Amino acid sequence: MSMRVVRTSVVVLLGCSALAAQEGVPPPPGLVPEQMWPAPTAADWQQPCRIRWQRTWDDAVRLSQATRQPILVCVNMDGEIASEHYAGIRYRDPEIARLYEPYVCVIASVYRHTPRDHDEQGRRVPCPRFGCVTCGEHIAMEPIVYAKFLDGKRIAPRHIMVELDGSESYDVFYTWDTQSVFDTIRDGIRNRSVQATPIVRGDRSLVEKLQSPDSRDRDEVEQAFAAADAERRRSLLAAALAEGDRAPVELLRLAAYGLDPQLAQQARLGMVQAKDPGTVDLIADTLRAPLLPEERQQLVAALGRFGATSTRARTLATAHQGLAGDGAIDTRRWSAALAPGTYAPAAIDVDAAGSAQVRDEALLARPEDPEARLDVAEASLLQALATADGGARGGARQAERARQLLLADAVRQTAAAVAQGATGWRPAALRAVAALHLGRRQEAYELAVQAAPGLPPDAPGRLAMEVLALFAEARQEAIVAAVRAQAAWPPEWTADVHAAYAVLARHPLGRDSHAAHHYDFLQFFGAAEADAVLDRGLERFPVSPLLHQRLRARLLERSGADGLEADYERRLAADGAPATLPWFAGYASLVAAETHRRAGAAEAAVAAYWRGLAHFDAYRQATGGDDGAHYEAMAMAGIARLQLEAGALPQCLASLQRAFALAPLAAAAVDGLGVTAVQTADMLRARASASGADDLVAALDRAVAALPPAALEPPDYERASRGGRARRR
């Protein structure tokens, strides 16, 4: 017998009243959300999360079937007031944790709280918010439970009981209090007719635990492996490999990333046999490192075998096959032609109008010559592109009209040349670029695919650059379409994208966006060349926001928050550092601060915020620019949040006042943890009111009242829950 499905709470920050009203649930009299779900303090976050989560949905199902315990799906959301309360207080309460023990628990959250899931030696990096799972695991859980149980509504917090047959017993997501949730969780077990048979742990051997899907057993085996001597490690790995396609993935990772090359090689052989879906990511990570050709081929082939059930595996296998081969672009020919160039930014000045006049005269002299007509089409096209650049700067309507006329002329002259017998790459290239700037992107893609393979290195610079970029985009779009349709695609497409962007990296008119797209493409597939692409891009475009965004992500993943800031300090100290580099260093410090906050390192976070403020000040001093004020306000709001959690209410008020003064509209901006300055002000007001600090409340109200109305707009996730209505204070 299963319980009636209970729909009890959509808890979205300050959206509860509207949502509950829709369900006819009256709010408790005299209470505000900040009182119903108190924010965790710094001391609360220091407590460990006491819920034992399972790593994957497959593990949870296996354990549920073995123990006859139901699964409890928990959904959580960063920044949302009730989710913060559950994650920071309730999930860390031993008494509450005991309510969850009769269940097989999984946690779903789309937010990342630590930059990476494993360190350099393959050891797990637990999520600081949820404890025994990695961020990658709770992120991967979300689309699974969304598809199975969330009824198309991403709502948090949420608790769903799932029986052995996969049916829902309850789904709790509409309640004004936490006690109703915990009563439902308790009653779900109390009223259940199925008798659970938990595994008797006793004195089971490590080999027996190695076969278990329980995350507690997996932790113990991995810790034993990490602490063992060489002989014991070999024994444990042999036992894991003896499981064949059920070899535990995390143990294979520890062996593959350890210091023993023989164990690493054996672990890679284990990856070839394994069938655990997590093996796909492990193989993808392994392919980033230098490998013998035969090992690389074996791992790529293993990905291909996963392709029957995993689109990602099939995509990775195809991509790595393509990267090992040649595409349609002759990179050797282009490299020879571009060899004299450097990675310094270059511009090619062309007298487009003068060239057009010469070509018009040539066409008058040879009206039946298709090449002369293509010359005129090319001149019109290059004039149109030059006019577009000038129009973007000046915004003149007349320039836009001239551009449209020139593009139309280029299309007309190209069509006439084709009618006269023109063939080859040139007509297709001219039509492709014209179609792009006339807004016909799909047509431009199709024509670029025709033109790019025959494009000679001596083609006009702007024309060649545009065609190569279109060709790369066309192949990428085709790959994306194939992946979405779960269809096969030629491996050569991967080589085409890589080759086109490699040429653009050396082309005088190459752009930072080309380098960024190239890096993203290679990084997604785990290609070893990705790092070099980003580094060369930054050499050529040292103050590109696109490339710095990717640099921050790479540094954070590889070196953590401290390594991120250290790299920017090194760049600032280098000879010839750009005057605008302190802006990027300031932003990097804010990212580092938020990373420390997720890990519960409040002191380190505050210090990083202050370093960020100093960098933005240095930027202002060096350039006179004030475009860092928004992020200075965000930094002060982050400091205020940490002061609130530490109970330093007067200091929190002072930081909020400074944040509001620096950039009033930033008060509505959501930081990396899903929090706004106004939300922090709401919580400060509730806490100050409860403690009788009337003067502080009055000062805070004055500061908030001085903000412009747009600064009081709720975040998107709250606004959506209330039909787009603005905040009511």
C-alpha cells in the first residue's frame, strides 16, 4: 500500500505567499519568510551535512532493491531562502538526519559549489554544501529526477518518496513550515507496508564492500586504497578488475591518476571493460593526458561501445576519431602562407572605394569576363563590410542604407558572373559572406561549406576570415544538430572545425571570439590542444573578456581559488601588463571569494573580496574608468552577507550602505551563490527586528528606500514564481 501523493510546498524566495495563495494555503499570521526559514549562520555551515546521499541514480535503485528501502529524492536550490535553510541547518542537524536514515537518499541541485570533482591524484572532492557527493554527481542527478518525477516544474526545496516499483508515495513542495515536511517524511516510513531489510554491515571484507552500490561502502574502499601500500593497492585493483564490467569507476580513477604507472595502465584496461555510465567521464578525462597511440585507440573504441546508450560517449568517440585525422582545410598550405605573421593584432587597410572604381572600369572594358564581374562583386562586398564597421561606430542610418545597397550589388554581380560561367570557391565565398550580412545565416553556412575547402591563402583578408569562421560555425552547428537528433556524424567534421580555427588563430584578421570558440570546442571534447589554444589567444588578445572568462574557469578548476588569484598577481607583475588588467584581476578575486564562500571559508572569502576591491581601485586610478563600480558593489554585498552569517549586524549594515552607494542597481544583481544585496537586507532586517535593534532597522529601511525601484526587483527565479510581479516591500 502506498500513501496518497501529497502536494504541499513550492518554496521560492519571497514567492511563497503568491504560490500558496494559488493553492488556498493561508500564511501564518504575522510571519515573514526570513522568520519561517532563518538563514544559516557561519557556525551552521561549519557543521557537516549528515544526510548519507547516494552517488548516482543507478546506485540508489540497486541499494533500494537490495534493502527494500524507499528512495527519498531531495531537490535544493542555491540562494532560495528555504533551500538555504534546509542545506545549512536542517541537513546538518543529527536529529533531522535520523528521519532520513530509513530512506535511500539522493540530492539534486544544478549549482556547482567546488570547481572540480577530483584532485590531481583522482581523489574525490566532496561538495561543501551536501557532503558525501561531488558537485558533478548532484548536478547529474537533477535532469534524471526532473524527467522522472518533477512534472515539468523545477521547484525547490522538494522531497519525493519513491517506492520499489518506481511510484511516488508523496511529493512535498507546498508548505509554510518545515515541521509538515518532516512529519510527512516520518509518516512515509511509519505507514509503509513493505518491510525493509537493511544490509547487516558486520565484518564484511573490503572485497564485499567493493561490490556494494552504497556510497558509504564506496567511501571506505576508496579510503583504504588511498592509504594502502603498493602491494595492497595492487590487490584491491585486481579485485576491482575481477568485477569486469562492474569495476567501480572511482577506484579505477584513483589507480589511473596515482603515481604507479603499472597500476595506471591496468586501470585504463579496466576502463575499456567497464560498463558503469560514469566510465564515460573517466575515459574523457583520461584522454586529455598524453597516451600511447594504441591506448588512446582502445579508450576511444570503449567510448564507441558506450555510444549505444550514451549520446555523450558517442559524441566523444566521433570527435576524437576526427581530431586524429585530416579535414577539408589544408592547414599546411595556410601555415606556410601565414608563417611571416605574428600573434600581435593586425589590421589590413584597404581603399575599398578606390579598388571598386578600378574594378568597375575593368568590367566596362571586359563585360563578358566573369572574373572581372566577380572583382566588382568582391569590391562591393568589401565596401559593405567597411561601411558596416563604420556604421556600428557612428550609428548612421545612411550608412546602413548604403551597406544594404552594396550587399545587394555584390549578390547581383555574383549571380551574373555565375551565369557567365564563373565556378569554384570564389562565387560561393562571396555569396556566403553576403548572405551572412543580409541575415540569411543558414544559407551562409551552406555556401561556406562549398567555398572553404578551395579557399586559397591569398584570398582577400576579410573575405577569407569570414568564410573560415562561417565554415567552422557551420560544422559546429551540424555536429550539435546531429547530437540532438542522436544521429551519427562524420568524424572529419571535427577536424574541419579544428583546422579552420587554427588558421584563424594566425590570420591577421582573426578575432578573440574565434579563439574562444576554438577553445570551447576542444575543451568540450577533452582535446589536449585546448590549453595551448587559450594561451595563444591570450597572447594575442591580452584583455579579451571572452578569453579571461575561460582562463578563470580553467584556473579555478585546476588550481582552486588561491591559484586563480596567484595567476593574476603574476600577470599583473609582468612587464608590459595592460593598464586594464587590474579589472580582470578584481573580477578574478570576486570569483575566488565566492568559491571560498561555497566551501564555508568565510575569512578567506572576505580577504579575497577586499583584494578584489583593491584591484578595481587600481584600475580606476590607472585608467579613470568607473566600469568596475558594479562589481565593487557586489563585493561589498558579499562581505555584508558573510557579516550577517557571523552575527555582525552593524558591520553588515555598513557594508550594505556602501554597496548601495557604489552602484544602486547592483542591489538586485544575483551573485554566484544566487543571492542579492536586497535579500541580504531582508534577512538583516528580520534578524535585527528579532533582537530589538530598532535603530539599525530604521537605518536599513532608509538605505533601502533610497534605492531606485529597479533595484528592488526580485531575481528571475522569484519573479517567475509570481507571474512576473515586482517585489512588494
